[in-house]
Amino acid sequence: MAQPANPEASPWLGAISAAAQSRSNIFEMSRQAENAVIDPRDPGGFPSPWRRAISARIALQNALPELAAHYLAGVTEPALRILADPTEAGRDDRERSVITFMDRVATQPRAVQAEEIEGLKAAGVAEADIVRLCELNAFMSYQCRVLAGLAVLKGASA
């Protein structure tokens, strides 16, 4: 079997090399992303303690109680802490709409329909806040998947 003239020219090896070189930045980039969605400069209609409670909720929906505890540690208001419980619906109609949306994006992202975004708008959620909510959910999905993958790797190496 003939060998390639220049194995370093392989697109696969190039991609692996680039990934390995950027790996050292992943921790800092992940921390920055977390700060951006949990404690943003402009939280819009959803302050950081609310975001932490919802992050804990998403972590619990992904069977990650330690991650949920991490986020809940930053929530002191009892009414907000309750929102971390996936069985809680919200304190008013607007919040119920938002939590229903966040739960659906967190648990059934492929099933989300454009009508659900329109429902948020009808509930009085600004478009910029809808984007912020989606960013929060996207980060939590990333975080939960990384933790799940690490747990699998840990189990495979045991």
C-alpha cells in the first residue's frame, strides 16, 4: 500500500493538530462563555440569580446534581431557588412561558417550533432577551455534554 508523500498535509491530521494546539485555551474560553451567559454586562430582563436558578434546573434535567448545586450556591432568594426544581412552573404567566420554553429547549431542542418564540414575544419577552435565553441554554447544553462525556471517559478508564 502506497504511503502519502506528505502525511502532515492530511486534512485530518491538520485538524487534530489545530485542536490540540487550541486545547490549552478551552478552559479560559469556557469560563468566559459561562460568565457571559450567567453574569452578563447587560442581563436584560433576566438577572444573574434568575439565570443561576434556571441553570441549576437545566443541570438537574441532565442528571447533574453537583452542577446544579454549583449554580444554586449563587442564589440566595428562596423564590428563585424554587425555580431550580424542574417540577416548578414559574411565579407568573410570563415566567411560566419562559420556563416552559427553557425546559423544552433543554430537553427537546429539535422539537422547538417558531411558534414558541412567538409565544415568548406575546408574553412580553423582548427579542434580545429571547436571544439571551437561547445563549444560556446553548451554554448549558455544552457544559452538560462535556460533563457527560468526561463521566463516560472516566468510566471507560476505570
